[in-house]
Amino acid sequence: MAMKLELQVNGIWRSVAAEPGSMLLSVLRDQLDLTGTKYGCGEGQCGACTVLVDGQPVRSCITRAEAVAGKSVTTIEGLERDGRLHPLQEAFLGAGAMQCGYCTAGMIVEGVALLRSNSDPNETQIKQGLEGHICRCGTYPRIVAAVRMASLAMREARHD
């Protein structure tokens, strides 16, 4: 029997009916039509399904929907503000840090969490912060470059 859950998704409180044991990824994609978050391995190993729950990165394919009831969930779609992409989204475009794009949403969401906790990460810190994310196309050097670009842009924006 489905249960009613209240959660804040991308800044908007949403009510959803979810079967017990439903995964957050399924609720986001199938009920809320937020398809930017991808299903990859289904085991929390590839990172494609990463979203932020109360600001912390989680693998939505192994997170039960009822575990996030009453919490704030941010997906890739929720990073833009007033029609403007997040600086890390812009940097991914500028650095050509994606090819097939399948890992991109999870990488960006985890990268945003990293930049919130460390505004000027070095290459090693970026690699550690994105550890566990798999890019099938192998664009890792460009992904690291994009995080560095976004870090600089965000720090410069704070000084304007």
C-alpha cells in the first residue's frame, strides 16, 4: 500500500505516493518527471544517480524514498537559478567535460557539494571528492578542469 511522503524537491514541497521500499531515484524520475538524475548501476557504485539530500550527496538508487521524507532534495535540475546555470554546469560546458553525458548530472551534483565544502580544491582534492563516479567516456581530466574553472568563477563572483 502506497504511503504519502512530503519532501522538498528543488525548493518546492512535493507530496508523492510511494510504495514502501521505493527508491528515491524512481520517485524523482517516474513520479516527479525529473529525468536528469540517471539510473546507472542500481547499486550506488557509479554515481550517475547522485542528488543532494539536505546538502549532502547521496546515491538515489539505493536511498529509500521514505528516508528523505521531510528533507530537502536537490537534483541537477534544481541547480540553476533564475534561468542561469550553476557555475559548475557552465564550466562543464566550457571545458567540454562530457561526451555521452550519462555521468554528468551525478558528477556535477557531487562537484557542487565539494565546492560548497571547499571553495578552492586542488586536483587531488577534486579527484578524491569525485571518487566513485564512473565516466564511461574517460573525460576525467576535463571534469577536474571544469571543477577548477567553476571554483575560480565562484570565488571571483564573491569578490564583485
